Amino acid sequence: MTETSVADYQDLIQSRRVIICCGTGGVGKTTTSAATAVAAAQAGKRAAVVTIDPAKRLADALGIAELDNTPRLIDGPWPGSLSALMLDTKSTFDEVVRRHAHDDAQAEKIIGNRFYRNVSGTLSGTQDYMAVEKLNELHDSGDYDLVVVDTPPTRDALAFLEAPKLLSRLLDNPIYRIVTAPNRGPFKVINTAAQQVLRQLARVVGATVVDEAVAFFQAFEGMEDGFRDRANATLELLGDDRTAFVLVASPRADTIDEARYFLRRLHRAELDASAVVVNRMLPQLSTTPERAAELVGALAGSAAGPAAQALADLTATATGDDLRVAELQDAAPDALTVRVPMLPDDVHDIDGLAEIARLLTKSRGGQTPA
Amino acid sequence: MDPGHFFASSRVLVVAGKGGVGKTVAAATIAAAASRCGLSVLLVEVAGRSAAAPMFGASPQGYEEAVLVHEAETNGIRHGEIRGKSITPDDALVEWLSSHGFNRLVKRMAKSGILEVIATATPGIKDLLVLGRIKALESEGAADLIVVDAPAAGHALGFLRSPSGVRDAARSGTIHRQAVEVLELIGDPERLQLILVTIAEETPINELIETSYAVEDEVGVKLGPVVVNSVLPRIEGLDRSVARAKVNKAERADLAEAAAFRASRTALQDEQLERLGSELPLPQIRMPQIFGTEIGPAEIELLAGEFIAGIEAL
């Protein structure tokens, strides 16, 4: 474990160069990522945020309604700067291929291949792969003090951690080695066996599919080292002391289970979360659920009867939420826990993001914001 | 609508929704409601984990089928058996290959990464094979009703699109035939319906509307009623003053805050429900919010009753 714990969210923003917001879908991950970048801009940093599939109105507000590969500068009342982009997986992948190809002909041959289009468009993990690629690129550019990355909604933290290896793993495939070394002595024997496997595959998935895959691997010849080096560099960045993972969650039972699963996976990869942001917290009241239930009886029929019912419902749910957040804290004892109250409406403008940035940064040392 | 008639209208109900909307709770509720109508139910989870079993008080089931609720008669009503089963995409691929002449090779292929190449060369093959397993369960009559807890909404579209994708990518071979057969299942409203789940909030509703139109246009699947989870029951008179309640000062403040919070959440929810109704012409079944810590058998039983009432009201 190389992570050092942080005192508060401001400390996190000040001390890191990369913040990766992970977690399952539907917990406000994109909004938290964007608000983190806003907080950094407010702290005078040059911040960039890579968002993945933001809700339309948020994307409109950020001026990134179109898929794009270059960060757009967003004006706002802050001393630093804020840039944002909505990740375009396919064209980021094309850029990566062009960067590694020996010449244009090789690049075009790969980009035109159908197997490649499957890899760059639909292969699970590709979005994660391109998100880390983009992160690495923005980090390397030196144009930003902090790069915040939203991650695709997945229940598998490893999808992101293993993403950099996606292509190099594919290129480690025996099929690749076989089809790119057809006539060299030692490969001959394997080659015959491989041909058999390929023929059998063709019977199942059809010959065109197999031919396209073989053509893809052949087109990649000579590029594998470049991809492997890049993957290693990216993995190093993910494990760097100045890279932090922020787990975003909501107090609902199902998302807490997923969040704990995430923490375990991160921990196993020796990459602990520096902070856990729990969105959608209900108002914290001092009345206990038991007392609230008594009040329902005591105030029944009076003007305060309806309010007593609302209080009983609220405290019963909030108590369950508190229990689950405590479970999450147990699972990540060194992480800063930040509770963000449930907001009256979805965030779809800079003011809304600034409000979340304020809520994130006002908490101290894992204490509940007052 | 008569609930018995509703559950008899399709053999397979696919339940899908964005993360965090309580999709698994909805799938478990539907299974429990069908059981209460006397049907035997097979609840299939495809996300590679079994989140539904604890909701029936059973221990999580693995790949093997397990009984979650035994057939029983309570108050003169026969409850059908509920069984649970988990089908993971990876297992479906391995199983399919080994039953198609790759017996001895499959293990070696898994180790050498060839499986990954197959999956990449044929996007959607794993999803298709999961659907293929569901189709096989349907045709062998594994239960009166099969309820599928599908992947999260964005993925649900990909999940249901997979057969046509594979059919077009693999123009020959056994996988092509498999795709064609699954398409017949998906396109037949008497065999399969899609039930989309949401909560009454802006983003989940937007995604639900988008998914609805996309699946109808691109996949041609029949859409059943929309399930709206966690709907706050209306409390009348929240605007009345708590100033004269005989409680201490802190409690009075909490009463006022709880009433104001509930009123504002209810107003937002009503606005979203109305928008859902006007933008998506599908019947809605509203499930009440469960106030408490855990969803267990008692809560599922309560929700199943609400679901049946919702169907009756259609």
C-alpha cells in the first residue's frame, strides 16, 4: 500500500495530480468527478475532467454536449482553470493506433479492419482503456495540475485497473504469435495445431470472422512493444503516490454492497481508496427512529400528525443509511469519508457543481458536515 | 387486468433498469407476485452474482439451480415454487463451446486466451449465449414463468441487441443459427416481454425513456408496464404547523424539517412521474418506498401484493 491518507478533500485536491472516481452506475459519479475538478479550479489549480457519458443537461452546461477528444475550457468564477471533455472511445483508440503505427498505411489497415472495429467499439473494457489512455495523455501534456477521471459504470474495479493491458494481452495471444510468425522453424508444429483450431473456430463462428481476426493480428505486427511499454507506463501512473482513487457511492443497500466489493478489489490490487464520497445522504436529525415512532402515536390526529409520520419514515430510512455507511467505513478504515446530502434536484449547471464542490471540501477529517 | 392473465401472457419477463433503481428488488417482487398467482417461477440472474436469494431468506445460489421458495398453500392460496439460477456470460460461452465439438480444446483455449479472441471477434457472443440458455430453459418448460434480472439499462440494450449483432457478424456457422433462434424468442410477444424499472428521478427517467424507444425500434421487443420503484406514499397535511405539538424544541425542529423534506421530495417525484407518463405511453406500476434497513422476505411479500394490485388496476 503506497497511499497516504488525507486530512480532508481539500488536502486530496492539493496533494494529487490524478484523481480517479470509481463506483457503480447511478450514484452520481460523473457529477462528483466534475465537482472535484471545479473544487480544484477554485483552489487555483489548472484542472481537467474526463467525463464518460454525462447526463445530457450536465454535458450541455459544461459545453461538452458532443463527444470530443480535446478538453474544452470552461469559464467560471475561479482563480484556476477548468477544462472538460466527454470521452470519445472510438476516436481515442484510432489516435492511439496512429501514434504507435510505423506508417499511415499500417494505421489505416488496422482502423479499417472489422475485428479492430469490434475491439474499439464494443469490447468490454475498451471504454476504461481509453479513459486511462486519455488520462495518461492529459497528465503527460503538463498542461494540468490535476486530471480527474470519471470511470464507466461497471461493477468490476479491475476492468479499469486491467484496462491498460487490454490490447497487450490480446497481443500476447497465441493466435497473434502464430499468425505473425507463419514460417519460422520452431513455430511450424504449433502452426499446424493452430490451423486446426482456426478451422474449427470457423465452423462455429463463421470463416469471415476468423479471417478478419487473423488479418487484424497480422496488421499489428511490430507494434506490440509500443503498446506494452505504454501499458506499463499507464499502470505505473495508476499506482503512483500522487494518484488517488475516490470511491463514489450512495447509501442504498445494493450500491453499498457493490461499493464494498469495489474496495476489496482495489485493496487486492494494492490500490486503496483515499476517499469515499457518499452521495444522496438524507437529512441528519437527532430524533431516534424509536422516538419518532412514539410521536406518530402521540401526535396522531393533531396538526403535527402528518409531520410525525414523515419524521418516522425519514429516521427509519436514515438509520439504515447510517448503518450501511458505517459498514463502508469499516471496509476502508484509512479513507476519508465525505457525506453529500441529497439535493433537491439533479445538477445541471456550473452553480450546481460549485455547490457540490463546496459540500465536498467543507467536510473535515471524515466528520459529517454540519 | 387479471394478474393471472398478465403472468400467463409471456413465458419470459426480462427486468432491466439503470444501476441504483432497485432492479433486483423488482425482479424478486415480480417472481413473488407470480408465485402468489400459483405459477412456478425460475428467477435467472445474469450479472454473475446472486443478490436476489437473500431477499427470499435463502443463501446466495451459485451456478447451480436452487429452490428459493417452496411450493406452499397459505390461507387457501397456492403459492408456486420459486427457483433461482445464475448464468454468467463466461460460463455460457465455455458451456456452449464444449457442447459444440470443442470438448477437449475448451480448457486449453481458456488458458491460452483464444476464448477472448472469439469473444472479441464476435461482439455480443456471450450475451447471445446467455439468452440462448434462457431460450433453452423456456423451450424445455423449466417453469411457468422465467424472470430474468438483466444487466443494467445501458447494458440491457446491448444485451438484447446481441443476437442481431451476432447474426450479422457471423454469417454462417452454428452461432449464426443460435442468433436466429434467439431473435425469434425476443421478437415474439407471447414468449418474451421487457419490463423496465426506474425511480421517479430525472436522470433514471430520461434513461428509461431513451432505452424504451431504442429497444422498441432496434430490437422489436414487447415492452410491458414500467415499474417505478421507491415511490413515496403521499401524506396529506404536511403543511400544517407543528408549533403547538407537545414535544421538546429539538423534536419540533425535526418534525418541521422532516415534513418540509417529505413535501419537497413528493413534489419532485410527482413532477417526474407526470413527465414519465406524458413522454412514454406505457402503463406504470408504482412500488412504494420501503422505510427501513433491509429488504427481506416480509418486504418482498408486501411489494408483491402492491405489484398485483398495480396489475389489477391496469
